Amino acid sequence: MVTFIGCSKNEVKQTDAGTNGNNTTKSGETTQTSKTDGTTNTTSSGNSNAEVVKIDLPSVQCSMCKKTIETALKKDAGVINANVDYKNKNATVEFDKSKTGKETIEGLIIAAGYQANEKPADEKAYNELHGCCKLPKDQK
Ligand SMILES: [Cu+2]
């Protein structure tokens, strides 16, 4: 489930202040590739099934959206790496094409309440998003 810690103010401070590097997650999410089987495709190299897809996220607003989407994507065992760039409003997702696909990845984003490429967000999930994660027209 999605955890709403707070609005963009705190979040932005956490990720934007300080270093300009991408220290994506602070809270122990570093073990992203503890996959079920013994195969260690931790890095992109060496996995012949690895493929990278870029997905437009026109409705993304802030760093909280980034976390929400990245968390949703990493639930898919086929996703090797997911990075959401909320400033440029897109996601770069590296996945194992023998395990998942672009359609599935888009589906996860939609289910999280966000638009994926030209596909509209799941309305229910969108309505449950934090206020600051909604489109400006829906923010109060
Ligand atoms: Cu947001």
C-alpha cells in the first residue's frame, strides 16, 4: 500500500537539498534486486533479457509521486531498476523482458494513480493520492 508521509515540502527538502546526485531512497530500500531465484542480475550488464523503456508521466508532480511510482514498479519481480524523474516527468525502467513488459509496467503506474504515456490513470487510485500529487487543477 502507499504510505503518505506528508506533502511535498518535507519530501522535497529530503531529496532536493544537498547533493545533486541521485540518492534515490534513504530508508533501506537498497536491496532492490533480491530476486527469488539464485540468478544475480543485479546490474544491467550480463542479463541478456534486460531492456530499458522510457515512459512519459505527464501527471507526476513531486518527489512523493516519484517514490509512489518507484515503489509500485519494484513490486514487479521483472523490474530490475526504476527511476522516476519528476522534473522531466518521465520514468526510466529497466526490466527483464522474460518476466515483464512495457504494458505491465504501464499498468502498474496506472494502478498507482498516474498517467503512463497516453494511458489515463486509474481514477480510484488517482483520487486517493495525496493532494499535492494531483494535477494542479485538482489541488486545493
Ligand atoms: Cu506527488
